[in-house]
Amino acid sequence: MAATEQEKGSGRRRNGYRLADVSATEAKQRTECSGVVGCSLRELPGWRVANGWCSPFILNGYMYNLSTAQCFTTPFRWTNETLNFWTSFLAAVYFSCHLVGVVLARERQDSFDTLVHACVLVSCLPCCLSSAAWHLFINHRSERAARLANVADILGVWVAGGGTYVPVFAYGLYCYQGYSSQYLLGLAALVLVLIFCTVRGMKSHPFRLFQAALLHLAPTLALLHVWLVLDPEFTNILTRVVWNKWFSTYMMLFPFMLATYTVKFPERFWPGKFDYIGQSHTLWHCLYIYALYCWHTACWEFADMRQTHPCQVR
């Protein structure tokens, strides 16, 4: 009877993750081994594969059963997570340095511009740092530790997405202050809903893609509002510059980011050839960080445009 219940339990889920029962043999191997580096996909623990944390097209270069101390040494080992960690960590260092520069650049930006620009950079930090933490602790021997790191990684993406859209509404609707405030409140509410869903365990792959699409396409509603109601001709220069920048950045990059994440190009077509360099997750990191960088640099442009082409606030 107990064995039957255990077999049924292998299909259960908790907080959006599959709970894979550990066999006695696997449990003994975990106890005897202090950490495995450079193993293949077939050697990974069942719970890690069951949770969908491994690409079926990345065949080698994995690690597992690492202690917390060993996890902190993994960035200095050549595995399939090395580039994923360093792209995130170095991006966090880069945005931290620029955050200091934005705070000190008082002669170029007033308090409004500084606050908007700081929102972008501050939101980038938890995204990059939580991503780096996820690629550290995905190899932890504790499933609970790995799951917590995964949740932090997802939350960081929602925070970054919300923060980078602050200048879209703050500058794109600057001449329509009432609407700007309403859209910013709506953005904050959307991010809170996404965070709540993630914390409550709603993290299935299709639902996560739906959440990402919902967040990154949210400015479309404001764009249609400006185009159809507020300023159909886009006569205001600041409004036109902001929406052109948003369209040329996110609307061009987002399809590539989504395709890379879902299709898993290029390793899907050449399994095992991109285990260490060029895998889809690393490419997704680069595209997302580039999008964050574009909005960081665009904030300088928006601030200069707001000061040189003032509009009558409505």
C-alpha cells in the first residue's frame, strides 16, 4: 500500500514543480558523492529533469549534488552554466556603476529624470543578480534551494520588465499627466499580480510565456490610446521619440527573444554542439540585457528631449 502511494506521489506537484521521488539507490549515491561536475544529461537527478530545468538538447557539461560552498566555485569551472552566470553577473556590475553615475549627474537631469532613470537601473539589478543566483544554485544538492533560486529568477524578470517600462509611460505620456499616472499605477498592479502568481506556484511553462507576453506587450495599450485618441498625428516630439524607441527596441527584439526561449535555437537543430557556447539561454541573456541597456541609454535621450522640447502638460 505504501509503495503504491509512493508511485502515485511521483506525479504530484507542489508550487508548480513536480516532486520526483528519490529512489534508495539515488539517495545513496547523493550521500556518497560530495559533488559531480562535468556529467551528462542522463546522470542528473530525477527531480531536476522533472522540473524542466534542463534542456533536452544540452547533453553535457552539467553539475549536481553540490554543497552551498561548492556552488560558489562553479563560476570558475567550465560548464554549460558558466557563460549564463557571467553574463548576468557582469551586467549587474555594469548597471550598478551606471546607477551611481545617474545619481551623480545632477547637472544633466533634474529630479524627475533622475527618478525615472533610477527606476530602470534599480529594476535591472534584481533581475541580473537573481539570474546569477539561479545559475549558481541550480546545481545545489537541495531541491528546495534550487526551487527558491528559480522563483527569485522569475521574480527578477517581472521586476525588470516593470521597471524598464516606467520611462515609456512617464515620458511617452508626459504631456498627459493624468493618463501617465493611471498607466503607471496599472503597470505596478500588473507586476504585483505576476509576482503573486509566481509566489503562489503558477509557474508552468505555457503560463509563464503568457505572463511574459502580457507584461512586454502592455505598452501597446498606451500606444493605441495615444494614436487613436490623444495625439493621432504624434505632433508632440517627445511622445514620438519615446514610442519610436519602444517600437524599434522591444517590438523588434521581443519576437527574437520569445523564439529563442521557446524554440531553443540553435541546440534544438544540433544537439550537443552548443553545450558550452552559443546555447539558446545564453543568447536569451544577451538579448534581454541588450534591451535593458537600450532603455538605460534612451533615458538620457528622453531627458534631453523633455528639456529642449517642452510641451504643455494636459
